[in-house]
Amino acid sequence: MKTFASSLVLALVLASHACADSIRVATYNLNWGNRRGDQVLDAIATAAPDVICFQETTVHSERFLSKRLAATYPHFHSIGHNGRYAAERFAIASKVELADLKFAPPNAGLFGFYSATVNFSGTRIRLINVHLTPIQFQRRGGIHDAMTALSTTEDKHAVEMNAIVDAIDCQRPAIVVGDFNSISTFHAPKRLAELGLIDAYASIHDDADADPTWHWPTRPLPLALRIDYIFHTPHFTTTDAKTIRRDGSDHSLVVATFKVVPPSDATDLSSEVFSTMKNRSHRQGDR
């Protein structure tokens, strides 16, 4: 019995060392009207992230979460803009301390974005929590109105992405997460991919877009799309990624585990190269 106990302790110690260079990050749009706090807590417990970025929190849900998550996620921060929109707020819950918290107010969009730095096992990681403008259809509009609404949203996303891209420092590991309100072939996800950031879920799932993160009960057929993403700089490699759907929100929780890549193995993306890519991206974004 003593030998078994000693072996178990040793296995746990080795396991903790094995994952010391990994971080698990989640994004979760709660839906501001969500009243299923039990379902939210269950999704988080199932995902077991180190850091979770929320969109569409409310003051009420933030109080609930900060209290119920305090034992596991003692570092909880939330913010919104001017209270103009019910869905505008953000929150970040973390097992480790967060620093350099900054809220960027909306420019072309509705919500802005929320960023922070987390020091995880000696690696300083910039987290950028985003919620891009949703497409706004006319209830009784036809195909022409729908295409106009889509084009308008894409233009707004281009301006929103300018600000998000400016918040990424090529010399620092960064993870951009959130509700992009955009499918993978549209402007916002493509913009990050063109800059060299990696779509975590798509990097380990062959047909990532077949796994929707958002469901809406439209008639006659419901909508189901992948619009929530976790992107990362080449300082990491994704070892696991999954979606977890629960009642209460129209979005699934998306979670990914990242292993920090040794500097010698990471893609060399120098300041000069990244700045050139940023400038080119801005010109495309300002179309």
C-alpha cells in the first residue's frame, strides 16, 4: 500500500511538471439574457481552463461568477462601455494574477475589446478578449437587404480588426479569443491568419467549420455556425481543443490547451517583418 501511495504521488508530481509549460484558455459568450448559471458553471468545470474570457456578461452574472468561481479563479475582472447595449460587457477569470488590464472602447463596432497580461510558468502572455459587431438583418428584408447588411458588417469588422491588430506585439506571445461574429472565410479570422496567427481549433481538427459554436433557432431551419475562435501567435502549439455546449447561451464554450514552444523552435517573426505585415493588413482593412 505504501509503495502504491508513493508511486501515485510520484506520478502526480511528474504530471504537474509535464504540464507546467502548458496553458489552457477558454472563451465563452454567455448571452446577456442567460439565466442558467448552473449550466455556465458546469461548462467551465468540464473545460477546466486556467483562464476564461467571457463576452456578454452582465453586472448580475459577474457577481454570480466572481463569487462561485472564487475558490478556483480568484482573479476576476470585468468591464463594459457606457451601458448602451445589454451585450457590451466583458469579463476574464483566471487562476493566476492578471496585469496590464486595458479596455479599448468601440470604434466602428459596438463593444470594443478587453486585454490583459498573464504570467504563466515564466511566460508573459497577452490575452485579447474580443466581441465583434454582429450582423444586423432586417426582420422582413430580402436577399438584397441581407447582402447589404453583411457588407456593412464586414466593413465594420475591418475597422475593428485594425485596433485589435495594433494591440498585438510581435515580440510577446499573444492569444486572441472571443466572439468574432464571423465565419472563418470572412474578413476578421482571415486577417489574423494572414498576420501569422494560428486558429487553435482548426490546427488540430480537419473540418473545424463542421463544429459550430453558435446556434440560433431560426425557421424553417436553425442556424449553426463556427464564429467563436481562439487564435495564437507562433509562440505556442495547440495540443487539445474542444467545444462544450450547454443550455442558457446560444454559444458554446471553446477551450484549447497550448504548449509553449521553445524560442529556438518558434517561427521567427521579427519586428520588421510583422510591422510590414501589419501595414499591409491595415491597407486591406481600410479598403
